[in-house]
Amino acid sequence: MKRKLSFVLIMIIMMFNLAACTSSSQNANGNSNKDNQVAEEKKESGKVTIYLVRHGKTILNNTDRAQGWADGPLISDGEELIKNVGKGLAEIPFTAAYSSDSGRAIQTANMILAENQTDAKSLELVQKQGIREGYFGIYEGEKNEVMWGDAAKHLGFDSQEELLASGGNIIEKIMNAVSEIDPSGEAESYEELNKRAFSEFEAIADEAYKNGGGDVLVVSHGITMGTILAQIDVSKVPAEGFANGSVTKLEYDGKEWRVLEVNELKYAEEGKVK
């Protein structure tokens, strides 16, 4: 009888140990599979190349009016230029595409993507308010010569030309002057523009870097582009401003920025070649 009980006890213990080992093995395999899945989903970070494009020429650009948060569609010449820019960038395999939330920037970005010959053609365009143009308050839609002239006078210059020749960060001078003289009190200061624009731009670059890097399309505006570039290398900000449809090419490695090209229209010229 005792032998039978001992045998039964031994069998029970062995079955218990077997069940425990099986459960442990299943948990280990489950955790291992889960860890492998997480590892597969996690992408390695990589260097980012950003193609920062100014929107095409609009009806307000064409009449030389201040166009910040005010908006206008591209004129036919502006559309033709952007189509050529798109053709010049057609072989760039963009991994992401962004524009400001202004209609002219959205229109420009979509036209560029429509000409692309890689998988980027089907990218979803992401709109970011942070990279829209500076806000000029009461001067929105006003003739540029009036806004610039008032800003120059406020800063102690006799003319817009004197202000432009004064050196330093012209965009900073203009934005702060307009902010100070705008009776509505709503025009953005340079600090306000810089804070929202560069933080958004860095966030775009960081996201791309963490997602494996690659080429990224960003469509924005002249004053905003100058403000962004000034935070990277103020000496590279073009005194003449950014031409409609121009491309400024930047590289980001997760920490440092490198300026590769500024205010280039060569992509539009390349796009004309049949």
C-alpha cells in the first residue's frame, strides 16, 4: 500500500513539474516573440535631408501685397513653375511630406507630389500650422511698400532701401517693427514667429530622423523660411529673400544641421528639360 502511495505521489510531482516547465517555456517563447516583434517594429534612426520649398507665386504676390495669414491661390505662371519644380524633384523618394496649413502651400506641395515618379507620389500631405507665414496684423493684404516703408520709418531709416542695406537680421527688424506699430496689437514679433516656426520644423526633422531618415518635403513661406534658416546659420539667409518655388536643402543627423543649398531654382530649370 505504501509503495502504491509513494508511486502515486512521485507521478503527481512529475506531472506538476512537467506542467510548470511547459508553462515556463511557453511564457519564455511568448516573451521572446513579443520582444522580436517590438525589435522589428522599432526602426533605426537615420540622417534626414529636408527639401524646404517656398510656395508658388500667388495673386497677392503678383500685386506685391503683404501675404502672411492672408491667402491667395497660385497664378498660372506660379503653377507652371511649381510643376517644373516637381519634375526636377521627381526622382527624390520622399519618405514624408509637409506643408503649412495655408492654401498656397498646400497647393504647391500637392503639385510637387503629383509629379513624383517614386512611391512618394501617394504620400499623405501633413499640414502644420507652425510653419505658416508670419502674421502682419493690419498690414495683411496691404501693399508691401507701405508695410516696409512704415517699418523703415519706425526704425529710423529714410527708406525701405536703407533698411535693406542696414545689415544684420533684416527679417527680425521687420517683424519686430511691424509688431510694434500695428494698431491692432496682433502682428507677430520675431520671437513669436521664431518660437512656433523653428520648434515645428525641428519636430518634423526629429520625427523623420527617428523613423529612419531619408528625404522629406516641406513647403513653407519666405519670412518663415528665413527665420528657420537664421536659427541654423544666419549668414546663409539670402538678403534678397527666397524666390517663389526656390528650394533650400538642409541635412539633419539628430543633433546638428548642415546647410546644403539655399534659394535654389535649379530644380525648376531641370524640370523644363524634356
